[in-house]
Amino acid sequence: MNFIKKSVLLFFVFFTFSIHAQIIRKSFEGIEFSKEYYDSLTKTVGLRKKLPNDYQKQILQALTYFPELKNVSIVFRLKKSSSPLMVRPTVGSSVFRSAKNRTYIIFISSHSPSVDSILMKNLPLDAQIGVVGHELSHVSFFINQGRFGMFKVALGNLSWKYLDKIEFETDRTTVLHGLGYQLLVWSEFVRVKLKMEKWRGADEYIQGKTNRPKERYMNPETIKAVMAHCSLYK
Ligand SMILES: [Zn+2]
């Protein structure tokens, strides 16, 4: 991407945030989710979304941080899967529809013995909002990809290196959208549950010393480092 294109994109990202700036919350625990608030969210960020009953509150809260997805069709679907959450556009819509008119499906695993402890149903509220934010960050990337871009994404899914980079950057998008504290809760929770607290960090990647992160997802220290550099958290 050349410099002018990058600048224009950054301007629009900033412009979008400045209009819809969301309050940064360290935690959503104990925040009242009244009927009026619920109704107002379903009529705004909830447009063109299909939500499972169990997670409406978490998903609507996360959506408030993604104003660019307001008119994007997203279906959240529960299914048995060893991947706690994942997202993809429907095949038909990625071929035949323009980026904003595609339908995206976010699968939430309802059952998987191998990763039971980190399934959505077993997460604390903030981790649930954080991980939904991560999936919405993928959608936010997809809506800026034309057919060729989506073809590249499909090909990229065959490459470990590409997946490492895309997941890492998706975590960064989540933090830059204002859900840094929630992503942090998710990251810490998963590491404790999977006994992976000692995974190496990706600090060199953040500092520009390498173009390959050492791990696919940001570790808690890296999330904190990105938050420290982001004015939203000041
Ligand atoms: Zn992801």
C-alpha cells in the first residue's frame, strides 16, 4: 500500500473512532444491562445480526466497539468444534457479493472435550467480550477485502506464517478498537487454563525487529505494550 492510500485509510479509521468513541472499560462485570439499553443496542449495532440467546449481552457489548460493522450481516452460530470460536464469510456471498454485502458466520463452539475449559460458556464475562471482539476484528478486515483479497486470504490460510501474522494483527485491531482490557482477560485466562503461561512474547515484532511474530496470538505482556502506546487507554 502506498503512502497516500495508507494516510487516507488512517484518516478514515481515526474519523470513525472520533465519531463513535466508546468508553474504555476495565471490566463489564456488574454493569447494568437494562431492557432499554438492550433494545437500543439491538436497533443500532444489532442490525442484521443473528445472535444466540445465551450470548446476546456479550456480543452486543462487543459490537458497540465496531461501528463499521453496523450494517454488516453477521450470523453467530453455536456448534460442536475443537476451535472455541472462528469466523468465515458464507461461500456464496464471498464470490457473488460485494465486501459489505457478504454474510459472515461466527461459529461459537458449544462442545469440545479437548478445549472445554476455554469454551465460551466457561469464560468470565470480560474474556467472552474480548474473544468476540477478536472475531469481529477479523470481520472488520474482511469487509475491506474485495474478491481478490478474499482469494488471497483463502490461500493464506494454507500458510502457518500468514496465519501467525493475521492472528497477531487481529489481536492488535481488537486493542485499537478499545477492547484491550477484555482481550487481556481472555489471553491471561487461556494461558492459565492451558498451562501455557510461559509462552514467549512477541515484543521484537512490536518493536519492528522482525516481521514474524514468535507466537500466533498476542501474549498478555504484548497486549499491555500495545495498550500503552494507544491514546485510547491514556
Ligand atoms: Zn482469529
